[in-house]
Amino acid sequence: MIHFESESHREILRSAMQFGMKQVRKLVEKHPDFYPMYTNEGRWKHEGAAWTHWCDGFLPGMMWVFRKNCAAGSADEKFWLEQAIRYTKPLEPRKLDREVHDLGFIFLSTYLRWFRLTKDQAVNEVIIEAGKTLALRFKEKGAYLRSFTGDNSLFIDIMMNVGIIFYAARETGDRKLRDIALRHCLTTRRVLVRGDGSTAHEGLFDVETGEFLKQTTHQGSRGDSCWSRGLAWALYGFGTSYEYSRDPRFLDTAESCADYYIAHANADGVPPWDFNASPENRKLLDTSAASIAASGLLRLSRLLHDPVKGHFYWCTGLRILQALCEKHLADKDRKWEGILKGGVYHIHKGLGIDESVMWGEFFFIEALDHALGANG
Ligand code: GLY
């Protein structure tokens, strides 16, 4: 068990945050107003496909975090605030985007941070509108928010987005919105989270009857496997849903997913891209899943009623961060443009394999901020 109170450990995290700022500053200077998704041999700009349009909040999301980590009144703080607003504002039209299920990713990482800083109600309205738009994906038969692939499809990833519906419900007092969010979480818990705490990526339904048909996957190894990033989304997302709803079932599910993650990841807390991939395939890690899990565990540690388990989650989150800093930071490779190596986007489509991925960068920086903010 590591002790966060060790100054050398804190220094490792602090210098990773500084390295993150350096890399993002270079990206902004080299490719202004470009919102990358994953690197190709370490380069952000390339012709690779996107599959779906879900990542634009992560780059400005990091900028909001960087601003917070600069000395008040410093030139750096001013720089990151200007960049954060510059990259956040163009996202506003996405509040009406009905093509994707990712509006939580886009707006909770950006507009929510902006609103918390300024309390500007016009900024808050954008988040509320986005929450209402996401709720339009709700399928009454089956009781779930449909994924971008079709009416019959539910993704585990949506657990990271449903928080924006809870948020909009709270801000407006709209009980119908809250009901949609609650029912989506309950369905996900029932059909995608297994008894051992592992998760399936996708669930398919009969749209006529609402009957749940089967578990399947797009990015994982198999329908009955546990794709590690999907598990990390569940761990984090059920924790967020508990924070908004205080429904103990969601905390229970978040804990089951966290316990599965901890028991099955490698000893340093970094998982294979899929926990059930074949032995030779398991050597491929996904550092983005580790970043999400670290951030989720740090948050979850404060929600648990059992302080001993909370401490265990906190220390595990820090241990994962330390492993990412020591083994996967791109700081030794001068040509690499990302922060963290070893992410995986879509293995079957051959996109972003063993590369930097924007969501991995964001959740890594968020987790560092959480760890440093608490004790720094
Ligand atoms: N589509 C979300 C993810 O790749 O995790």
C-alpha cells in the first residue's frame, strides 16, 4: 500500500500534471482549434476515421483543470482560462445533437466546469438543454437510452452520460427527467452488469416488446467478455448516478464493478484492453481504462459508508496513477505528442491501438487533479 503523504509520490503526480500542460500547450500552438481524438504513431493530426463524434469535450476539459492548477492571477492561469473558453464555446450547438449518446462527455467536462467557476446562468442553460436532448433517446419499451447505433441498442458507455440528465432534472425540478435517468440506470444494472461485477459492452432489445435479447460488443473481445474500458465507465458512471440520486443500488453496483476491476487488473492496476482476451492478446493494455478507473475510484472513495474500504479505493486510485506516471507517460519520447501512451480506441476497426487517446488524457488529468487537490 502506498502512502500519499510521501512527498516523492506527490512530486511524481505534480510533474505529470506539468507535463500534461506542456503537451497540450504544444498541441494548441501546432494545430490551433483542432479537436483530436487519438494519435497515429504519436501524432494527433492524421486521416484516421472517428467511428463516432464523442470526444470534443476532453481537450477543453483538460484546459479547465489546468487553469485550476495554476497560481491565482498568474499568466498561466489567464492563458488556460482563455483557451478553455475558446475551445468550449464552439461546442454549444452540440446541446441539440441527437445523433450521439455522448452529451455528458461533451458538456460535463466543459460547461459544468465553466458554470462552477462563473455561476453564469446562461452557461448552465446549455448544460440543461443538453440533458433534455439526451433524454429524448429514452425508449419506453425496454426503459433505456438508446445508443448511437440504433433503437435496439444500449451501451455501458451511456452510464457516463446519464449524469447530465440527473443534473438537468435537479436544476429544473423536472421529475420526468429524473425518472428517465433512474430507469436507464436500473435497466443497465439489470442487463449489462453481471453477478460478478463484470460488464458487457452492449445490450440488444426487441424494440416492439422491450424484451432484452442478449449481451454483445463492438469494442470488446466478445459478447460475454468484459471490455476493460466499459467496466471503467460503469465503475465511474454508477458512482456519479449515486451522487445525484442517492439510490443505494447504484453505489452497490459501482462497488461491484470497482471490486471486479481491482481483482482482475494487473498488479499495478493497469488492465488488459479486455479482461477475457486470449492470453497472447491480453498483453495489450488500455491505459485509458486505467485513467478512468483511477478517477472513478478516487471519487468513489469519498462516497462509501465504510471508511476502510474508502481508504482502500483511494490508495488503489493513487497506485494506478503512480503506475501510469512511471510506466506510460510519454515524457521520455520527445516526438510523441500525447501525454499517456498505451491507450486503445477500437481494436476491431484498427483505430488508435497502443496510442494516446483524448479521453485517456482527460481522465488521467482529472484524476491527478483530484489526488493533488485533496492533499496538495
Ligand atoms: N465509444 C466510447 C469508447 O470508446 O469508450
